[in-house]
Amino acid sequence: MKKILVLGAGKSSSYLIRYLLDHSGFHKWQVTVADFSGELALEKTKNHPNSRAIAFNIKDKAARESEISAADIVISLLPPTLHILAAKDCVKFGKNMVTASYANEAIKALDRRARKAGIIILNECGLDPGIDHLSAMQLLNRIRWEGGKILSFKSYCGGLIAPEFDNNPWHYKFTWNPRNVVLAGQNTARYLEDGAYRFIPPSRIFSQTELLYAGKYGSFEAYANRDSLDYIVPYGLEHTPTILRGTLRSPGYCKAWDHLVKLGLTDDSFIIPHSEKLTYRQLVQSFLPSTEEDTGQALAAFLGTTTQLDDFKKIKWLGLLDETLHGLENATPAMILQKLLEEKWKLQKGELDMIIMHHEIKYELGGKEHRLLSSLKVTGEDETYTAMAKTVGLPMAIAAKLILAGKVAHKGVQLPIYSDLYDPMLDELKDLGIRFDEKEE
Amino acid sequence: MKKILVLGAGKSSSYLIRYLLDHSGFHKWQVTVADFSGELALEKTKNHPNSRAIAFNIKDKAARESEISAADIVISLLPPTLHILAAKDCVKFGKNMVTASYANEAIKALDRRARKAGIIILNECGLDPGIDHLSAMQLLNRIRWEGGKILSFKSYCGGLIAPEFDNNPWHYKFTWNPRNVVLAGQNTARYLEDGAYRFIPPSRIFSQTELLYAGKYGSFEAYANRDSLDYIVPYGLEHTPTILRGTLRSPGYCKAWDHLVKLGLTDDSFIIPHSEKLTYRQLVQSFLPSTEEDTGQALAAFLGTTTQLDDFKKIKWLGLLDETLHGLENATPAMILQKLLEEKWKLQKGELDMIIMHHEIKYELGGKEHRLLSSLKVTGEDETYTAMAKTVGLPMAIAAKLILAGKVAHKGVQLPIYSDLYDPMLDELKDLGIRFDEKEE
């Protein structure tokens, strides 16, 4: 039996673990699910005969080495900063590894050692990053194969709420790690436009947005996502003047979130002394330049809006003007905001989420300019088997299957940008209901 | 002979080294000045018979251990992140240490070991932090000794250009580490006002300023400096509702600097690929939301000003709209900005700098509210023996002398907030021309 070790049994693990267990009989897999909470792991394995659910602390060296050395492949859903602990052991014991996270510098630095160990550490193999790479590379290589010259590449993705369950003024609920949502946009976004660099500092990421019309899926707001320049070389776009990756939200979200950023509530860099004694309203007051008027009026004036407008109503709806104690000790502003949002933006029982991905590629072929649109919409099954968990988890599961079957020749620290990965992965994802619509103009 | 090891022979070392050498005969000191550049060290020691000038790399463990173990006290002018290397060896070899830098977490963590080793690691013993602590604590303790109750404590300091040599539109020139000036205000400023926390995120530090009237020394702009809450306990201000530390600039500076922050030019978090190929103008363009108009017009519109106004003229005067190559490879935006500012804001031969410090303390005594103003102005001697070097260096030199003479009983990681430090230090500083003016209202 081949042994698969899944590290983490949180929000995005449900489909991944179900897929692995569903296929475990046929492929003769033993699936170990390891989480800090053994109960959470057990909830996901449901005592499947080919499963083991264990309580596990990645920082426990002995446990980590024992589990990783016994595995054939490790799928890590750990928080991004912790992957490196598993990755180093994977190199040491010659085990392959798959994650859905951005490859950070520490992971990238393992490339040579991973090649030497004859293993692949496959990163960015979830939704975004993940399915975006698979689908973009398939499209780009098809266009190039036909002789086309890529003029512009734009790619957008968002984890949203299905319209039927969209019942709050933000039109947003959490379907993945809330901390990542709260801390989004804290680095300068970078992209390329008409051959020139474009930089957007954190203070402007949520105000410098564009409106995206994604055909039958509707209209969205897009903010620039991280460093698009990172993908020039992997995507082979060295001669393409426009390259942008964006994140989608419902229209109106970004303006209101920008208010929270401007106010300072997304700040995670300092702990507020005696934070547990602050009410939400006092927290807001501490960031306002003026202490004189009514807090709501002062806030509206500071934000350049009025208490009657939608952007202000979103803030108010969160309860940020309430004299309620959050009770968090040693908390940063971002931690307090996250606690409040987790209450307000909870995906309730029976509610479905939705993910939207949209590529827009302009290219020249036969002397004419073409525009290729490729869009994906996936709706969740329920509040556990979400569209987010499906689109993050299944690519990792399929990639792991391909690697275990010896069908992936690449070694070292890699992204899923090669046809031996993206072709079979996209084929199987299509069978599983993750299917792009294409439109050529 | 007592051996004094001075680490670093840069901008702020001139007075310190001169003081130590001037007093070396009387006190029987041997002064070793160690710098990465042996020449720079020699420039400062000028072959004084009681001096040694050496080329030295703090990261060279053998050299570091050999020098520190041979010294009686170490005065570190290293960049703040490097003090810890010297501090650990000081603990190991039982040597006292003095710095002018903020005590960071790594240094603070040495407290117990330093006490055990019977040494003092005296931080924040320059100008700001430094003379501010000495003078504030002397004033506060005098008021408390008389039975006064402190209602408000505000303290400001700025390193500026003497009015006679103020010949650029920013009214500013570099007199200390340019990098620190460029990266100022990149953390949320924190203070206390009327018993409530006040937080100012980095994006607003240079717009949320106050105008300070410092009596005969003129008017200045003050922006909130770092974390004033850190000084509540050391200053004994647990029951004082208003506590603020601010940094002074000439009026108009902050608004123009705020433009650079908003634009993104102070960003030090990412390296621009092929940065050496960018002109200053292209760098500015990459941060502008609009690419359509003339860059100057687009910049003015983005900043909410016009090309005719002073704030815009300051930006233009720097050359940020010029098609000039800066030539820096692997540079962050902040590194490019710093290079430009080092050319434009250079203190030229014969030009004098000026430092201003100003405390404003409100207190209640005998049923009446009092307001005590205490101000300091120091003008430099020339472009090397600056007011900045004098006020940063002399406190360290005097503190080192007191410690070597066994007159400081405190051990561990400390600030200069005790009378056995501030009384003799302020007395001697007064003799050396660093003298506060007091005014009571």
C-alpha cells in the first residue's frame, strides 16, 4: 500500500480527504490525516478503513520525522510558514510533497536539495494559486502552439458566496482561512501594463480596483493580487506587455474594505496593551484623527462618506460602532477585526459558496488581434464541502495521484505549469465538475 | 589603563570619539575605534596616542570576541539590528555596553543574563532617545517631588538644518543615517490622549501632524513618533492621561513627505526587477494610478495638489520627474529614493545643522494647573562636528565615563532614567553647551 500523509484537516481539506479515501481502495492507498486536533482529523476520515486520523503537532520533531519517513507523499495544508518544516523532512527522507501555497523563499531554497533527493515539492497546486496555473498554461501553450503571440494576460479569481445565500451587505462570507482575508493586500501589488511596471502600495490596493464583467457570471470588482511579475518567467511571458493577476469581490466590497485599511483595523504589527478592555467602538475611536463628534459622524467624515451611504452601512453592520467587548487579550487590531468578521461572515449551515475564475488573453494570430475569455464557476455542495474546498483540494489530490503513479517527471521545487500535470489534471477536474467556459472574440 | 571599544566611526561618532580622546589622558583610557572601514576609524582617531583605529567586521566572530573580551566597556554605534552581536559577547565576557538605539526585543531578552553577569547594557542613551529621557525624567521627578500630579507629557525632537544654511525647499538636510529618515513612520504610531489610545497607521503619520510653537526657536511640524506607550512604565506615568512623543520638521516637510509615502516611494519591502534600467520619472510613473497625462500633471492630480503649489514643487525639486537613471541594481523603491535624497539633502562643507528638543508638561500642584516648557537648541560646529553628532555622542561618552568610574549601580538592560545617570549627565552636558531653557506658565 502507498502511504499518503495529509497535514491539516481544516476548512480546505474536506474534498481532498474524501477524494483520497474514495480512491484508496482502487489505488491501494493508506491515508493518514494529521491535525493538531485529532477530533477534527477524525471528522474528516470518518473511520474509513483505509484511513488513520492522528493528533499531530508539526513542531514535534520526533512525530514529524516518524510520520514523514513512513509516508510516500506528503500533502501539506498547514499555514504557509509551517510548510518548510515538512519540506525539509521530505528532502531528508526522499518523499514527494504537494501544497496549495505560494512557494516562499525558504521553500525555493530547497530546490537543489530536492532535485538531488529525486523528489518533487509541488507548490501552488490549489485554486489560486493552482487551477489558475493549470488553465492559464494550457491556454497560453495552445495559443503559442498555433503560432499566436500573447499581447496581454489577465487572470482573476475570487472565493465568493453563491447569489442565493448572499444576504449581507458585504456580499461576502468566509470560505477559507479568515486570517488570510484580513491580511490580504499588505504587500505592494506589482504587475505589468503596456510594457511598464505598475506598483500599488498596500494603502491603495482596495481603492485602485477595476470592474470586471465576467459574462454570464456577472460583474465583479478586482483588486491587484500580490506580485504578477513572478509569473513572467514560469508562464513564458517575457515578451508580453500586460500581465495582471487579480482577486475578485462583489462590487462595493473593496471600497468598504479600503475604509477598514485606511482606519488601521487590518494592522497586525502591534499588540494593543490591555486589548481585552476595549470595545469595538473604542477601537475605532483610537484610530480616528478626531475625538470630538459622535463616533459614527466622525468616522463617516474621516472616510469621506456619509452615514447614509452603502460603504458606511457596511462598516456599521459589522458592529464596529457598538460598545461591545471583544474580550481578546494581547490582540492586534487585525485579530480583533478577524474575530468580529468570523461572527458576521460565517457560512451558515446549508449555505453554499461559489468560486469564480476568469482569464482574459489577448493575442495576435494571422495579423489579427484575438481576445480569449475563459471562465470557471463552481458552487459548493454544503457549508463543509464548499466550492473553495473542492477547487483547492482536488488539484492537490489529483497531483498526488499522478506523482504516486510515477507520471510526473519533474523534480525539485515546482509549480504545476507543465503539460504532464495540467493536461491530466484539467481532464479529471472537468469530470469532477470543474469546467471552464471559453469564448473567443 | 581602562579600555573603551567604540564600534562604528560613522556620522554620529565624531564628538563621542573626540570627547573620549580628550579625556583619555586624565582618566587613563585606551580608546579603540573599530569600523568596517579602517580609514574612517583613523579619520576619527587622528593617530591620538591613546587611540587604536582598526578595520573590523562585527560579523567576524573571532575578531569580535577578541576585541570585546579585551575591553572594559563597549560603545556601539552599529546599525540597530547588529547591536545584539556585541551585546551577547558583552554578557559572555562580563563587559558593560552603551548604545543610542531603541532597545529591541532581542536586547531586552538579555536582561536576566546581563544582571547575572553583573553588567549594564544601557540603551537609548543618545539624543532621541537619550537626552529626551534624561531631561524628561529630571523634570518629571522634580514635579513629583514637589507634590505635583502629571496631567500631560509631550516631548518633541528634531534634527534640522540651521536657519542660515536652510537653502532648499524641504528645509531639511541629512545629519544622521539617511536610511532611518527614509524609513521613518513605517510602523503604527501609538500614544495616549485624554486617557484613550490614539493609533496612527503608517499611511497617515505624515498627514496627521500638529503645528508646534517652540517659543523663541520658532514653529515646527510634529509627527507622532513610534510607540509613546512604551514609556508609560519607565517614566512612571501610569496615571497620566496624555503621553506623546513627536518628531519635529520644518513646516511643509510632512505634507510633501506624505506625498512620497502615498505614492509608494518609501516602500522597502520589495526589489524592483532590473531596477537599474528605471529613470526617476519611470519609477514615479510605475506608482501612479493613471498613465495617460503628462507625468507631472498626473502626479499633481493624484496627490490632490497642483504643479504651482509648494508641496508639488518640493517633489519636483528633488528631480523625481527627471529622466535620469539612478543606476542602482536590485533596489527597492526606498533605496532609490534614498540615493536621490543623499544627493539633494547633503550637508555641504561649512554648513551647520541644528537640533531642537521641546518638552511640554502639564501638572496640577496646589489646586492649580501648571504648564512647564523646557526647550533645547544646539547648533553644529561644522559639517562633521554636527549638533546631531554632539547630542548623540556626548551622552554615550559621559555615561561610559560614569560606568567606568563605578558610579552607576544599575545592572541589566536599562534606559537612562535614573538620577545617578541623568543628574551628572545633564550637569556635564550643560557645561558642554547642551542646556535647556525652562519656562513655567
